[in-house]
Amino acid sequence: MVAQKKTKASKFLTVPTRPIPIDRDRSVAGLLEKMEGAGFGAKQLAEAHRIWLDMLDDNSTIYLCGSGNLIPSGMRRLLAYVIKNRFVDVIVMSGTVLYHDIHEILGRNHFQAHPSMDDEELDASEVMRMGDVLANREEYQEADEWIGSVINQLELSRSYSVREFLHLMGRELSEIAHEDGILTSAFKSRIPVYCPDLGGSELSVGIARAKFEKKINISFDTTQDTMEMMQIAQRTRNSGIITLGSTNSQNMVNVAEVSSYITRTNIRGHKYAISITTDSAPLEIRTPSFAGNHTSTFGKLLRGATTAYVPSDPSIALPMIITALSQTAAKFMKGRKRPNFSFAGKDLVVDVP
């Protein structure tokens, strides 16, 4: 092999990329390990898996944020798995994700569509299309009715935080669930679930139906949710954030930084961050650089934070990462010191060992 002359660039050009080999190793974790030697999306996907393990090993409080059609695309069981196994600690999901979650926990399905299906014919048959996935509109309306039945059991003389309301829905769902989803897994694992856009999502339809048909009026105290997020951020030693879908889903977590002046505390920022999204981002943000501005993609970061930007539909990336975690995370979970949450009415108590 011909010796290469040292140049000014030599100190940077030290680790060559390694083309991914064909291998009969059926371990997804093994495949991701090989992909870590590549570049662009392949490397970022592999690093997302490694960073998730680092979060678990470093006793970080891990926020999982999500939006879009995660449930119709088939991610419910995967999300339930990471919640039940405490690979995450705080859930922040859009109302759309949680509504679809309720739909499937109640035993209903989403169905595959075909390009030959006519939209007008689907609409006439009370079938909704979301990309290449279908849903029965009448069954969605049953979910609306179920949400109203939960409200009917509440003490309506006081207000509820959105987190408390979702916790109570998780409790009710756990008693009748055909399979676990986000809300039931979070309830059983005693993990808080937050929803930043309750009023602008399908969840609000069930609430409005209860008010219109049964004159049941529930009052929400959204400032309580903000106070709880502040409390979690204050008690956290290290934090990591995983964002699925639009980066807007993490805005509620970012509020903890904005509101920190109220309690005169300094939020340090996330030590780890993973973003799996199809949102377009400049190359300097996709590929972390010392001078890059990552706030728009990951939220507030600790200086020197470890990040991975995976330019992918979550329905492609999540099955690989979570399957790999099922093969690799056990040894990191044995000694993990994770935050514990106590739920007493509208109050949330956070204990970080």
C-alpha cells in the first residue's frame, strides 16, 4: 500500500467511511453497528440507537415526543414496548397520536389502502383515508363517545390538568384494553403523558360531543401541565429528548427553558437528542458541527451534547431502532436510576434517585 503524504487536512481525515457489507447476521443491532461506519442517514440511524443506549446508561430523564400518523402507520406496539420497559420517562404526544391510540386500544383497526381506491367512493362509504391507510369513520365516532363516557365519571366541580385527564383515560382503557398502547402502557408504568395541542386535535371532538349532547362541561388547567414540566426539568440531572415526526412536537418540552426564570433556575439543556423526522433541515444541522445552530431541531442543548438527526419517516426508522434496543438495552437497564412519578389527584410528585 502506497504511503500517503501528510497534509494540513490529515488531522481531520482520520476515519474513513466503511461501505456496509452483505452479511447473513440477522441481528438488527448487528446491522446498525455496521451502518455506523457509513455516512449520512445510515450513520445517523445507527448513532440514534447508540445515543439511546447512552441515555439509559447515563441515568438520563428521557422525553419521547411525537406527532403525525404514528399509530395508523403501525407503531403502537413499538411505542408501548419502550414505555413498558422504561426506555423513556416522559411522554409528549400530539392529540392526533393519542386519539388514534385510543381507537386501536378499544379494539378497532386501521387498514391498508390501495392506489386504485376512489376517494369519492371511500367518502360515500364513511371511510377516511390518511395517505395509504384507511379508517372507519363510524368507529372513530365510537371513540368520541367513549371519551365522553370518561368525562361523565369525573368530578366536574374542579379543573383538570391535561396530564391528569390522560392518566385517568389510561386507567379506564387499561380495564378494557384488547392490547396495550401509549396511554395504557404509561398508566401501568406510572409515566406522565402530556398533550400540547388538545384543543386543536381530534381528542377535542369527544370533549365537545359530551358538552353538546349531555351538557357535560370539563375545565382544563393547562398551566398545571406547564408547572409540572418545569418541575421535571428542575429535578433532572441529565436529560435526553427523542422526537418522532415534526420537531413542533417538542415545543412543550422547550417551554421548560422559557419558563425557568419564574423559579430562578437555570435549565442546562439536553445532553442527548435524537430527531427522526422528514422535516427538511440544513446540512449543518443534520451533521452536527461546533458552530451549528441546533436549537430549531433539538431544542436547548447542553454544550457538547450528542445528537443524531435521522432524515426518515419514523415508521421506517423506529422498527429498526427499537428492535435493536430489544437486543442490546438489557445490560444498561439493570442499574438504571430513573425518575419516579407519584400521582395524587391533580398533583404530580417527581423523585429522581
